[in-house]
Amino acid sequence: KKKNIIVHGLIVGESKSAAYLKDLQGKINHLCLQQDITFLGYRSDVYEIISVSDIVFSISSIPESFGRTVIESIKLGTPVIGYNYGGVGEQLSMIFPEGLVNFKVKKSLYKKTINFIKKKPKVNQTNLFKLVDMQKNTLKIYRLLSKRNCYES
């Protein structure tokens, strides 16, 4: 807003913590951003939201082992900015390293966002993390673990 860049943030999903949501809304109110951020809650049309977004952020303060947000966004050609840790960091380092920022370094996050707004980066298609491959690999691990448990019993 200080740079007169017109943006609108969408927060998709639900929080199980009422205190977290209240804290977040308090920060938004304190910064006078009520007109610039919309809480969408649970949505079944996340795919469509991602496809019309200019940037998707994956900046949870708790590292995820593996999430679909990064992969689905990249597959749709939407740039992702995410913290360089956990599954998000691993995925981005493999398929879109230009979207990585250091954990909780606000200045880095801000600069990367401004750069992406000024010049949207090209998102290359990838064959990594195909759903069918991930399903096969997951089943392979389950089979391996179930065989081990049978022999160990």
C-alpha cells in the first residue's frame, strides 16, 4: 500500500484455533488492511482460485512434511513464494527455487513479493510430483512396511 501497488490477499482455508484467527484479524485491523484481505474459509474451488492468482504464498510458521499447494500452483503456472524449510522448501528447491525465502525474514518476503508483482516470473512445467507417481510411491512404502511388520511379529 505504501508503494501504491494495488493488491488483494485471499486467505483460503480454516483454522482450528479461534485464538489464532482472532490474532490475525487483530493484526489486519491494526494495519488498516480490512479492505485488502479477504478470509475465504474452506473452499472446494481452490484450484480455480490458484489459477487466477498472481502469486501463491506457502508461509506457514509450522513446517509441513508435504503439501499440495506448492505443486498444484506450479502445475497451473502460478508462481509460489514459500519458506525454505520443510516440504515446501524441498519442493520449491526442486521445481521453482526462485520462490524460496528464508524462514520468517519479512524483508526478504517483502522484496520477493514486490519483484514478482513487478515482473511475474515464468513458471516452467515439471514432470516431478505427478499424482499417479506419488500414489504409486506411497503404496510401495506401505507394502514394504506391511511386509516388515509381518516378519517382525
